[in-house]
Amino acid sequence: MKQLVVLFFAVTIINTTVEAQFKAPALDKSPMDMSYFPANFPILKIQNKAIDPLMCRVCYSRPQKNGRNVFGDLIEYGKVWRLGANEATEIELYKDVKINNDRLKKGRYSMYAIPFQDKWTLIFNRETDIWGAFQYDEKKDVLRTDVKLEKQQDPIEAFTLVFDKTDSGANMIMAWDDVKATLPITFIK
Amino acid sequence: MYQTRQLIKLCCLLWIIALTIGCDGPSTSGNNSVTINPNTSANQPTEKDLQPGLDKSPMDMSYYPVDYPKLKMTGSISEPPIARVIYSRPQKNNRLIFGDLIKYGAVWRLGANEATEIEFFRDVTISDKRVSKGRYVIYCIPQENNWKLVLNTDLYTWGLKIDSTKDEYKFSIPVSKTRFPYELFTMEFEKAGKGMQLNMEWDSVKASLPITW
């Protein structure tokens, strides 16, 4: 048993010293991910199943709940949230769209949300390539819209943003903890 | 033989217990630890459902100037970025990478999942070739002593199928050995000479693509 313990510690120490000697950047705690509409576009594309062209994609980071109460607590109501983690969440539209009767031109935008108990205000802002919402500048907003919320039965561990097809376009679904927000998007032909 | 097996089992168990205690409780998710499920297959496209889990080879982003979004946040930069790369980070997981997992002479997506994307926000020069500003897929054909890097215009694709008829620029760069193996595939820009270089490291191999403007 004694030998075993010695062996175990020896191996562990060797392991940690080796790892301590190089400084490769670690994996992010809130890893980045990408969502597309049509959903899974790159996979459909290589399977020759991409019938419709790529309409939009979102690049965002995925914080985790980790036992915390997220909305109203970790993320305070009424304050601008970067809709993810790390870099500001980025949406790229490859076609002009209509959101709540407002037209949004194709292009690359940062997205933020102001969560409230009963709704979220979603923000599209033209300042891109920026970290978080720390320097968020309201003057650079291009569109703001309110979205309704639904309660999630089973809490969602990692913040998730995906697109779902609808008759007129797509729903952008944002879900974390027990909250699900849906933004309807219409693509202008 | 039977005893050895017991010993290994006990060692593994001890190790797992030690690791569990070592992690700082629920605040660190298992998905962030460097040793991830050894069954990872970087080559399997995974369908994403409505509540997708975290990717085994998570995506990451690098800018030049280095940490551009943070520089912008602190107000210490006003001009636009030069370049940005979006790639996914597979892990070594005790495998021999180059010449084994990734075959010499075969196309490699320079990452995992989606094809790796590089965007230049202005015209640049790479190995004496003028590269127009814009967005490209970047992929690699590794050899033992050099890598061929290709910029391709077939965007928004999964990395397993590259349309080589849309290759736009090709560069050959030497590779060097790293002092220690890199667990995670890493792409980062670094200031170099009058411009910068895009460093790529994985396992014991490092390659750098020099870029000026």
C-alpha cells in the first residue's frame, strides 16, 4: 500500500511539473460556439443538403449555470448583458431582415440583452470586435426590440442560442437556466 | 497478472478521487478541464440539437492586435483590427498527432468541426504574395518538415470537405519542434518584425505564417 501511495504521488508530481512548464492558452471556461440559420448549415453543406442559402450566424460564448441562480441574481435585471460571455456576442446577417416591423440591414453586429423578469430587451449594436458590455455605447445601437419569455421546465446548464425555422423566417431561441426567450426574424426576399 | 490489474485499477481510482478533490468544486465544470473524454473523435461531425452540449473541441477566436476586443474595451486602440481567426481546439489526449492521427500529405482542417476561418480587415502580404482583405477558409497539408497552408474562398463549411477548386493562395512554411507537447491545438497571432505571425502549435509541432501589411 505504501509503495502504491508513493507511486501515485510520484506520477502526479511528474505530471504537474511537466504541465507547469509550458504556457499554452487553456480552454475557455465559457467556450465559444457558433449557431447558424439554416441550423447546422456547414454540415448540411458538405452533405449536399443545404437547399436554402445561409441567412445568418451567431458567434457567442457559453457560460454555465454551475448551481447558481442566473436571472435576477447572477445577471441583474435592468442591466446590459453581453448575451453570453467573453467577447460580445456577434451576429452576422447575410440578408436584410425584419424584426418587429423594423428593418435591419445585412452585416455584422454585436448583440446585447437587458433582461427583466417578464421580458428581455434585445439590442443590435454596430460596434463589433469588442469584449463584453463594459463599453457598451447606446449611441451605436441600430435596433432594440422586446421579446417575451417562457419558463423552462428543466433548467439549461449552458447558455444556448439556436435558430428554429418558422413560416416567415426563423426564431432565434436564447435559453439559460429556467428562462427561454424567442426572437422572431423575418428574412426579406 | 491478476495482481497487476488490481493495482492499476486502484491507482486509477485513487487518481480520480484526487482529481475530484483537487478541482474547486462545482464552480469549475468538467468541460473546462484539459483532459477530456478520451473517446473524443475529432473527425465526427456532431449534430446540434435544441439544447446542445458543449463541444468536445471548443471554438475559440484570436485577433491581431493580440487581445483586440480587450484593447478596444479599455479604449487603448481606435483603429480596426488587422486579422481574426476562428477555429476549434481539439486535444491530444495521449495520441500521436502528426504523421499518425493527422496523416502527412492529407488535407487537415487546422482545427476541428467547422472549417477554420481567417479574416483580414485590410490587404496583407504573406510570403511575398498580396492577399486581398476579406474572409477565407484556412486549411493545412502537413508534411514532416513543412506545412502547406491554403486560403480558400468556400466559406461556412464543415472542415471535412474542402473544395480545392476554390483555393486562392498557397504558402509553404517550415515547422519546428516545441520543447513540450501542446495538449490543445492553438492558433495565436504574435508581433514579429515589421508585422506579425500566425503561430500554430499542437503536440510537438509549431509552424508560423509571417504576415505584413
